[in-house]
Amino acid sequence: MKANYHTHTTWCDGKDSPEAVVLAAIGKGFDAIGFSSHAMLPEDDTSWVLTPEKAPRYAAEVRALAEKYEARIRVLCGVEADYVPCGATPDRSSYAAISPDYIIGSVHFIAAPDGARVSVDESPESLADGIRSHFAGSVEAYLHAYFAQVREMLLTCDFDIAGHLDLVRKFNSRFPYFDESAPWYLAELDLTADAVAASGKIAEVNTGAISRGWLDDVYPSSAFRDRLRSRGVKFILSADAHAADAIDCAFDRFGTCEAFLTFPNASTRSAGSHPLPH
């Protein structure tokens, strides 16, 4: 079964409309396509995320496409929801108004000790400035804060799929700023793998950094996937696509690296979460 559940469109920071993506997926022989617009409901009203006003219209459009193309492809309506302590949560209760088929929980902003929000993946320059200005220049302190926030999200929020668990690697190939083999970093991977396993969430294997030219590898890294796999964590393959032509980016390279789920199912959902379609 060919499917991608992490897809962005013009409803957030994507290039193409949902219908253009559906047609591309049909053309590429997909069995299912899932939309996951960025969402930080109800607090954030920036242009690249769903707001309370936009979310119902987004869901209505995706579900209309599901009906229109039901004979040719399965179309699902999800969200990628951020976790920022005291700001936004990828929790099902926050999105009850649109009843998403699934929720991807992700961390794109780190809550710094001084209360600032430091973007993880905006640009190498903004990241360097954030570490310098809000973590006293300590890369190690920043990375500890990132993984601590990821673990808090995993263990306190009701969502289905853990998005790009080591997003902090995005700039580390072209602009190295930490050693991925350092014992303290590997210890963070161990702690976070423990949290994923305890949460019952599915971990995505995300090819998005490849399509955007930052890495020639997926999130999570091989070392991180080894740790997750050894704890019985289940995986799902995703493109994190921001354009219709990227919905299967590197699937030919990474599609056999794990025993992927074709879609989260009842046996891998966290307790109390919304029933996902089979």
C-alpha cells in the first residue's frame, strides 16, 4: 500500500492546493493520501498555521475531496499540531471541532529558560541566534531542552504520530553544530525512545529534509531508529511534503528500512485516543 500522511498545502506553508496533491497522488499510484496542515490552535494566528476560523474550512475542503475521489484514492484529514508548553498542545480535545482522522504531534519551537521561543528549523542563522541569545550560547543546553520538550509532549498529549523526532539534525549536515555520536546526545535518544515506547505513539520516518535539500537522510537517524525499534515502537513512512511532487520523496530509498504501518491501527494507539480508520 502506497500512502503518505504528512502533507502540507496552501492551507499552511505548502506550495499546492489539496486537490492538486490528490491528483498527484493518484498519478503516482497512491492508495491513500493524508493532509496534515500545521496547527497551533487556539493561540497562534500566524499565516502559516490553521487558526480557529480557518480550521473548519480546511476540514470541509479535504472531506469534500475525499468524497469526490473516493473511487480512486483514500483521502484523510489530519493536522500537524505543535507542542509549546503553556502555548499549544497536539491534543485531541483542542481539535474536537474538526474531528481529525489523526494528529501528528511535533516540536518546532523550544521554550527557553527566559520565556522566549526559539525556532528549531527556520534557518541556521535564526537557530544560532536563538542559542546565543536564549541558551547562553550552549548548544548542549538547547538540545537537552529540545528533547525534554519532546518527551513532555509524548507523555502528556493525546495524539497519534510523533513527527520528526530529531528535527534538531536538520542543519547539522551542512552547518555542523553538535556531535551526533556524543554520549550525552545518545543518552537523550535513549530517554526519548523510552518515552515514545511508554506513550504508545507511532514514530514517523520522515523524508522531508531530503526533499528540501538539508539532509541526505531521514528523521529519526539510524541510531535513533535502532533504539526505538528495540523498544517495540512502530513506524510509519512519511514525506512531510510541502509540494505535490514531493509526496513520495525518497520512498524508494527508505521504504524498506522498517516494517512500516500502512496506517496507525487500534493495536498501536495510545490509550484513550480517537479511533483511527483501518
